[in-house]
Amino acid sequence: MSVDLELSDDQTLIRGLFTAFFAREAPTSVARASEPLGFDPVLWERIREIGAPGMGAPAVCGGGGAALGDLVVVTEALGRSIAPVPLVEHLVAARLLGTPDVVAGDVLATLAVRPATVRGRWRLVPAGAVGDVVVGLDGDELVSVRSTPPGKAPANHASAPLADRDARTGAREVIGTRAEFERARDEWKVLLAGALVGIASAALDLGVAYAKSRQQFGVPIGSFQAVQHGLADLPALVDGARLLAHKAAWAGERTEPGRCDADDNDVTDFSALASMAFLFATDAAARATDRSLHFHGGYGFSAEYDIQLYYRRARGWPLVLDDPGRECLRLADRLWGPPTGAAAMHAPGER
Amino acid sequence: MHLESGDVDFELPPPMQEYRRQIKRIIAETVTPADIDLQHETGTFNCPALNRALAEHGLIERAVPGLGVGDPIELWMLFNELEKAAVPMDGLGVAVMIAGVVNHVGTEWQQEQILPSILGGEALVCMGLSEPDNGSDLASATTRAVRDGDGWVINGAKMWTTMAHAARWLVLLTRTDLDAPKHRGLTMFILPTDTPGITVEPVLTMGTERTNATFYDDVRVGDEWVLGDVNGGWQVLGVALAFERGVMGGTNPAVPLLRRFGAWARATGVVNDPITRERMARVAIDNEVAALLTQRTASIAARGGLPGLEGSMTKVFASEAYVKAAHWFQELAGPDGLLQLHEPGAAADGWIEADARHAPVTTIQGGTSEINRNNIAERHLGLPRSAGRE
């Protein structure tokens, strides 16, 4: 994405390829059929065949060396299809690990986005039910642990392959520091923001299509301003979330130190922008799915219609990190420094 | 200023950064705290010294749509910097927009008469569009312009003619054909405000800014003051609104709000409160998104597009977010958030209270949120035209 805020030629190409790929290989019937686990091994095999698992890994490891901005384009396409494969987590883990089997996607890697408990337990790891390798923080160490995934997930809101994993059982290797973990988690926030933009955009399209076709009182419900105005707020959220995700991705590739000048609305710091992109896309996806579902009337909450699939994932995908309000506090720390005095006790943190 | 395509870059190119620094420098050297106070005392949101300084550096001409060196991009950057600095800019905004319209549809004679005074930072422009009974439905304007020999006689009344008391030029929407469909019977004029028959009455507002009601009694003008085509007033209005919405300020009003609130919150220790911190963070995010949406709008215009819908989306998002932010910060300030400018103990020296009064104005002026949502729903989302609207 350039300063005129359009996708680059390469990104336009990637978007075309992946949008077509997911439309062909992962219509929403695939997401539906994957429930309750939320993982489709056949789709993962297709993903593997096109070389997507390693496209963000460094070229020296045999990866595609794609920039974060290119990967955001990929995850947006994935989000539009709510494709039941943990590509967001795998892309991030593959950039850290770079081993041939992970780069090729022969083994599934994931990121524990919350630190391990003192007993070395990672709670509700995204793709924890299916990941062969889990990368995450244990104490102050970034570790990778290879162990057999449980293959099943506790029943959950998003039908996501969540599972608890052990940070100390299995083939464990220290691969980095807390700082490197935080960097990886920021990348995850940005790629997940891309996926949430996809959800928001698909939910808006579903809502608009329904409002045009559904007739009540002899006219399409989309001719009622109450419905029109509820939908009209959404494109700015979708577009804004996409722009912000791409700005964060751009910041993540820069070598210069970023700026955190909220007073002048001048923020180029990667970690701050990653939080912003994550939070705004979370909100955009929540609101787009909420309104779209609502304008479907009773069909919105009927299992047969797709909007409920999007609605649940819009909440389930980001909430594996934390309450968005607490993520706001982390952003505030980044922008204005940590709180001081007694109030600091209420601030969240992992220290 | 040309924007390179292709490379991934959210950092502005060096010449644009230099342009931005130049604007910041001019603001810092020209606008005093007294100038900013003055606008709140007089209600006239304009700073003549700033306009002249910008003109001396050629920055007004450079920003005028269609005339400037980099037009939409520089226009966006100029007004974004003015807005972030919270300096008086409403007068300049209308003047620059109308300069763009005159440049786009005006006759050579009109351009000679009008443009130098605007580009020199000397003259302001006011717009007579809304009427007492016609606001969002501008096409129902009833102010009449009737042929009289070679000229016209105008009679009627306009509302919200902001800056009429300070402006040299007036843009006036009139009805010239009673029989044509309502959008096709309108003609735009541009007139000197001292034309006999025009009177200006102040209208005071909750949001501090003074606006006006203007009255037109047998105002006689020549044909040379018709702006655009006779009965082509709606098209002229479209050009003006396309220039206005989205890039000329009004898209980052919560930046100075956050800056002033943040300074107060740090000084008082309120900044340590987690509820305060969460809301400050959310406002910072909305500010960032509003800036990106505005840059996107400007970029579409720079490529030759007419980003009316993108501008509408940005306007609704930014003004609604501003209302939310002003409401949050006033509440977070508690009773101190009620105190007005320079009262002892006022939160952020009273700026929080001032923003809480000003914010609701922004979701109305320049096109209400509802009118913009109509446009987005029908022209961007392709929803059917709503019942009750022609």
C-alpha cells in the first residue's frame, strides 16, 4: 500500500489470487461443515499446495519473504470466507521458526498469544487443538514446543480450534526473548486485524444483499432509512480498519524507530499501531456483524443463515487475546507511558 | 505534489513533510493565544493575520482545488494542520472552497474579480444556501431571482450564512424557474456582500460560532454575477460540496481535544485512572482512522476522482467520533468539565466544555449525518431510494 493508500500492484495480484482461492475452496459451507472443531484438514492441504503457509517466512529459510502488508491482504481474504484454517497463527509462527516443515506447512504451527501460567500452561491457545508446534512465552523465554495436539476443542463461541497446551511437555526449545514474543504477538494482531476486516466486509455485504431482497410492507427493507442508516455507518469502519491494518503492517517492516505523538496525531510506532489496528478491526467486525445480523430479523439468529457464523467469529477470534478494554490500556501505556502511583495497581500487565 | 504509487509507504515524501513543517511554522509564528481566544469572544472563526501569512507564502493559491500545485493533497494537509492546531480556519475554508468553484465554473471575468482577493488572504466568502424552511432539502430553495432586462432581481431569506458579516463575497442559491423540476430550476450567484438590498442579522449559537440570517430585498445584479449556468445551480453546488466534504477540516477535530484533555489529565493525575486511559486510547485510534480516511479521500481527488461518498463517510465517522470523545472527556473531568474558558479550575482551561458545545454542531453543519447516510446507503451500498424522498 502506497502513500496514496491504494494496494500496490503485487498486493492487488495477491488479493485476486486469494479471493478466488477462498471463494473456490472455502465457501461458507466449509466453515459450517468444520464445526464444532473449526478446522478443515482438506482445506489446509490446499493452502499448503499453493505455498501459503510459508509465504511470510524469510527467503533464506525457503519462505516467500512476503511483507506484512501482503499477508494482511491474504488474511482479509481468509476472513471474508471465515476459512477454518489457522493461517493467521501459522504465518506468524513460521516467520519465527523458519524450519522447512513449518515453512512447507507439513506441520501446523501456532502462537500462544497469552503467556504461560506459572505452572507452564497456555490457556485456550488459538489453533491449540490442532497445532503440532506451539510458540509462546514461558516466563521470560520465547519457546517452541512440539507435542501432539488434542485434536478436539472445548465447545466455544466461535467454533474455533482452541485448546490448552503445555509449555513444558514435549520437544521444547528456547527460541527467543520476551521482546521477540511481543513482536510476534504484534504481528499476530495485525494479521488478525486483516481477517477481521474480511469478516466486517463480508457481513456488510450479507446485510446489504438481504436488505435489497427481503420485502416487507410491499417494499425492500433496504428502502427504510432505519435500515439504511444502520448499514451506512459500516463502510467507513471497514475501510478505516483496512487502512489502519495496512499502516500497522507498513510500520512493522520499517527499520527506523517509530513515533508515538498522539498530540499531533502522528503515530508510526509498530506496537502502538498493531494495538490500534487490532482494536479498531475488532470493533468494526463486532458492529458490522451485529447490525447485519439484526437486519436479517429472525433469520439472523437462525442457524441456517450465514450471518451467525460471522457474528460468532467476529467476537471469538479477537477475544483469545484479552478484553479489548485492557488492550486499550496497553495502547495507552505505549502512547503516554505507564500510569504512576496507586492507580498503577489497577493497570494490566504481564510483569 | 505527486504521490508515487507502488511503494509501500505511509510516511509522506520529503517535500510533503517540508510543506507540513512550513504550515506548522507559519501557524506558530502568526497565531497567538489571543487570536484563538478572540474567536471565542467574537464567534468569528477566522484569523486575518494567519490568512495573510499563508497567502504571502503562496499557500492559499497552492491549496485551491484545481489551481494549486498539488491541490487535493495540499488542501488536505493545510486544513489538517490548521485543524490539529485548533486555530481559526472556518472563514478560510469556505473561501478556499469557493475559490476552487470559481476557478472550476466561473467566467474569466469572475476569476479576475474574485480570485486575487481570496488568494491574497484578504477576502472571505459566505454561502447563502440553507433557508429558514429548507436545510437538508436544499433543492427546495425558494429565494427568487427574476429576470429584469439584462439583469436579475433577487428576493428571499437565507439561514446559516456564516461569515456574512465579515465576508466580501456571497454565494447565493436562488430559484429561477418555478416550472422546472426542483433540482433544475436553481441558479447560483456570486455577489459582493455590499450589494444594496442585502442585510445581515446575527444568529448566535451554543457552539460559540456566530452565524447569520441574511435577507434579500430587491437585490439588483447583472448577468455577470451568475456562477455557472442559469438553472445549473445544483451542479455548481455539487462541485462545492465535492470540494468541501472530506478534506477541508472537520475530520480531525478530536486531535486538539485529546491533546488538551491529555495535558490536563497528566497535570491532575487523572491520567492514571484506567477508565480515562481506555477512553483516551480509543479517541487516539479514532483520530488515526479519521486521518487515514481523509488522506484516502484526498488521494482519490488527486487522481482525478470526485470522492463525494468517501468524503461523506469520513465526515460522518469523524464528527460522530468527535461528539463521543467530547462527551467522554467532559464526563471524565467531572464538575471541572462544566467550567468555561479560563475559569479557575476549569478542565483544560475550559476547552473541554467548549468542545462539548461545539461537537454537536459538526454532525449538522456541512450536511447532517442523516443526509450523508442517505447518500452512502443509496449511492455507495446501492440500497433502494427510501420512501418519502423523491
